[in-house]
Amino acid sequence: MGSENIRAGRKRNPKGFKRIMTSLIIPVFNGRKIITKEFISSIKEYSSSLDKVIIVDDGSNDGSSDIFKQIKCEIVRNNKNLGFATSVNIGLRKIKSKYVCILNQDCLIPNDWIANAESFLNKNKNAAAVSGLILDSLGNVDTAGHLLWSDWVCTERFSGMKVSKIKKPQEVFGLSATATTYRVSALLEAAVNQQVFDESFRMYLEDVDLNIRLRHLNWESWIIPGKEAMHQRGSSNARKELKVRRGGASNYLKIIFKNLSEKERMSASFFCAMSFFWGMLKDPLATTFNAGDDSRLEEWRKIIASRRRCSEEDISRWICGFRLNPWRTKG
């Protein structure tokens, strides 16, 4: 992938800090004004207990990765911007741990976040992905997992709402990759052509695509109790760029084509058409009918379909209804 590796020196574990079987991957891009001192302090503390910490600098031009030089970690520098999906995949190829946490550069996690996730994964062998409740900078919910709608769009559960603490584990359709801990064996099983995240996505909806592939293989995703994480969304300005918005529209088409059976596509066709039309009205410049390389999409579709174990009926129980229904219950 054209990257440069740098290793920082090792430090001893702090007294009483239990070493755990999880690696941490943090993709960064032009994050000097986004990454906080609290974030660095948190990662420095984590670095002494985790199996491995990998920073993947995705072609930053502001020296973002230099911030991490004093932390025990491996720094990978991409020679150019390759996108979130590719950067995470690069990090995944460098780990040998049982679990891995993928963390955004603008999300601050409490010091027991990964240990709690690892404990849950140890006890629940069907769980592929685990996260706690993630709040925004105002203290409202940023995400509590994904909701799946009849047009196969996923939205953030309880987003923008005031929600009390999670009191018991809750199974959800899928999870945002903001600060999720994954079972590595599940990721490898869901990978296609050695890509866990589809690298053609670059950024946005790559986690939804992965969630569907994990569901196809009967893997579960869970939200668990514990201290909340804080997602500042300092990297979200990229969403305003036309090429990113158009890329998101293209990624939606990829999800439909690659992951849905013929029966599911027929059932969802009306709702997908409504969603596409609504998207055209809201953001006509971002509208696209191009889902990318047809031959590649067909190859992925065949691989995904050939190994699918979850029936259409089983996955349909996660569909909440019509997303564009103005009277639907929020959250």
C-alpha cells in the first residue's frame, strides 16, 4: 500500500493495569486540530495494556502522526490518502490479537471501554462486535448502534436524544466503527478478497456494509453497559465535500447490489426508489447511478451469496419500517 513504518519504544505496564488481548487501530488524517490532549493521554494509558496500538496516518499533510511519537505504538504512514476503509485494513494486517478496537481520532473512550468489550466477547462466542453508548459533545446520544430500515439504509439508534445509561446488554443490527471492538476471527470470516472493509468505499457506509456481511454469517453486534464515550465529530466536515457526498450515494448502491438477495432486492425496490428520489431532492449534485466497477461488484456479490447462512426471514426481523415515514417513532 506504499506506507512507512515507525515503532516507538516499549514501556512497562502501569501497576495494577491488566494486560488484555486486544489491539487498537486508529486511522488519522489531518488531525492536529482535532486530536485533543485528553485523547493522547487516554491512548498513552491504553498503550501499556493493549496487545498492540497501530496509528495509520492516511496521507496527512499536517504531521498528525507526530503527535503519537511518545506513545508505545506502531505508526504507519500512507504515502497518499487512501481512505478510512483501506487504512483500517492496513492496520488489521499488522495484528495477531484475538480482538481489535477501531477508534476514530475524534472519539474519547473511558479507560475501561476496551476491557469491558473484551470481557463481553470472551463470554459471548456469537458476538462479533461490541460497543458502549457513545455521546456527542452536547451529551446527547451520538450512536447506540444501527437501525436497519426497509430501504436498507442504516441510521444511528437514539441519535440526538437524551438516553439514560445502558443498564443491560442490548443486541443491535450493527455498530458504527467509531469505537467498536471486534472479534478478529469474525472479521476475517466476513472479509472478501482479504478486505475486511471494502476499500472501494474509501469512507462512509463501510461499517454498514461490514455489519450486513457479519449478519449474513450469523454474527451478532451488541451495545453493553459502562461509562460512555464522547464523539466530538471533529472530522465530520468532510461530509460537506461534494465528492464525499457523491461517494456516499455510490456506496449505498454498492450495499444494495452486493449484499441483498434477489428476493430482498425485490422486496426493497419500492423503498429504495423512494429513498433515492428523496436523496435527489435533498442533494441533487450528489446524486449518482454509478456503483463502481460492475465486474468487481458481481464478484463480491457471488462470494457473499455463496457463504451466506442467515435467511432472508431472519434478517428481515431487524427491519424497523419505512425510514421516510414522517410519523415514525424517532430512535
